[in-house]
Amino acid sequence: MWKDLLPIGRDARSGGYRRFAWTGADADCRAWFRTQAEARGLEYEVDRNGNQWAWLGDPKAGDAVVTGSHLDSVPDGGAFDGPLGVVSSFAAVDELRARGAGPSRPLAIVNFGDEEGARFGLACVGSRLAAGQLTADRAAELRDADGISLPQAMERAGYDPEAIGPDPERLARIGAFVELHVEQGRALDLSGDPVGVASAIWPHGRWRFDFHGEANHAGTTRLEDRRDPMLTYANTVLAARKKARLAGALATFGKVAVEPNGVNAIPSLVRGWLDSRAADEQTLAAVVEEIERAATERGGRDGVEVRVTRESFTPVVEFEHALRDTAAGLLSAEGRAIPVLPTGAGHDAGILSASVPTAMLFVRNPTGVSHSPAEHAAEDDCLAGVLALADVLEGLACR
Ligand SMILES: [Zn+2]
């Protein structure tokens, strides 16, 4: 499966993946999914929000066990974030068949659309729409860097944007959702385990900071006469790092847009996007508030107006204990309990957990590097992940 999937959307220069929602690379990934489903005789369908499904058993029977992940990527992402979950799902179905394990509940593999939010700035669009956590109206307002709206992009990719919306009937058919994912951190490397079970996802969000200054000539404007938003932005980046460190949280400015973006011009506007995460919502709110205060304070000294807009927020996700414990029980050997660990990364499983019992498996990432071409998982660990997923699916669906 990897042989066909790996070349899709790979940038020759960076070696990273650029599989953005509803682009050609995304279409190629989707075609790959369909091919894999049909090669196994699974019933293939696309839901109203463009998520792909492959069914073993009757999709309408209810109480289904669903596994899967996503195939899109961040800009210059790695090969494993998302695809490892989808590839492992198909491989786990193969494993169940090789074991002669016949499911007594319907089993499905899903590819959720636009998980990373690389193109329209909002993560987990496919699962959010299905779960009713993103309305069709709000989705219609999402635009990419070229001003193309989400519905336009979907239409150009051959999907019906009129159909976008909540899908409660579909979610009601799911009895359990299990997502396997490459670990985005080093906890398993440090504990020496190839596979772990997720306990929770940290609350996280994205905030847009607009720093409004005054454009002027870089060669003729005295320093004391400037209203330079870049200065305020730079100080805010440093403040974010410090506030996060002091609170044991995470804060990152990873995206910035500058107007007019000229080498010899003091900018009129700097727009920076803050991604922040913490173990609990109180800490997260406090950190973002402190960063905002630092920005405003500094802006006052620089003659720069600061406006902060919360673009997205995902509350803490505590995975359902019963399913989590069942998965952990199925994967723990005598004398060696499988590690159960929290993560700072958001996932479709986190979105779905508000509607259906959800669990996650993580596969060891030896460097912890993710969202980068250097993201890696060893083949043995990937195979251990497939067997673990097959064990969980068998335990849930075949008994
Ligand atoms: Zn992912």
C-alpha cells in the first residue's frame, strides 16, 4: 500500500507532503482509498461532507466498529501523520481475515477530509461537519489563500457543496471509533514501547493576532517616529514562549502574514497566528490571556493597535474510559501494561468523541518529530501497530 501512496503529493525539493484538501494530490489520495476498499470487496461510499467510508458488513445495521484516520497533510508534512492510520486499518482488516475472524458487528474504515486544516485554516473540517461542531454556514465562510471558499473547492473537486452539514444518522450507526496514529512526541520512545493507548487530548486553539501599525519608508523614517507592528509582533512571539514555559503549556506562532511585505517598508499590518495548548482549559485560557496582555502592552509603547480573534477552540477530550480500558486490556500482556498517555495534538477522534465512544492507539515515533518530512516510524513498530489495531477490532467486533 505504501508503494502507491508515498509518491502522491510529495514535494521533490523538501521531501515533504503537500496534500491539501480538495486539491489534485488529495484527489489522488482519495482514489487510492477507493482502490484499496474495492480491492478488498468493501462497500465504498462518500458521505455528505466528503469523508470516505469502506464497509465490511451492513452500513445501516448500527453499532458499527469504525477505524481510520486522514490522508491530507500540513505543508511539507511527513508520510505517517494520517496515512499510517488508514494504511493500518486496511492491513488490520487483512489480518482479521487471515485470522479467520468474522465480525459480528459492521466494520468500517474512514478517511476524514481536511483534518489538518492546511488550506482553510480550520482543523478537522470533515469530522466537525459530520458531528455538527461546524455549521454549513460557517464552513461556507472558510477561504484559502487564493480566496477560494470551501464549497467552491469541494465543487471543483467533484463534490456537492449543497449537501454539507451535520450527519447525526451516520454517527448514530457507530458504536465505537478507534483511530491509530503515529505518536507526535517521544513518550513511547522514552518508555520503550512500540504502541500506546491515548488517555486524553489537551485542549487547544488558534488565535489570530492583528498588529496594526503604519507603513512608511525604511530609509527615511526616524526610529522614534515609527509605528512598527513587526516590533510588537516579535515581542509577542518572545512573550508567548515565556508565558507557555512558565505555565507548562505550549504556545507557537508558526504562521505570519505581513503587509505590504516589502524589504524597504515598515509594515502597516502584521498578522500572526498563535497555536496554544495546555493540559487543562483554565491553564490554556490564562496563557493566551497573558500573551494578549503582553501584546497589547507592547503595542501601546510601539503605537500599534492589537486585535485578537479566536479562530478555533477544541476543549479537552477525555477518551471514554470504558473503551479506552477495553483497548488497553486487549493490548496488555501479563506483567506488561500498555502505556496510556495524553497528547497535545488534535485528531478526528477528538471531535468524534463528543458523539461516539472513541479510542486512539499511538505508534512509536523514535524522534518525536512530526509535521515535518523527518517524521518517522520504524517498520517493526508499524507492524506492531497493525497487530494491535487488529486485536482491538477483533476484541470489539468479532466476539
Ligand atoms: Zn493526524
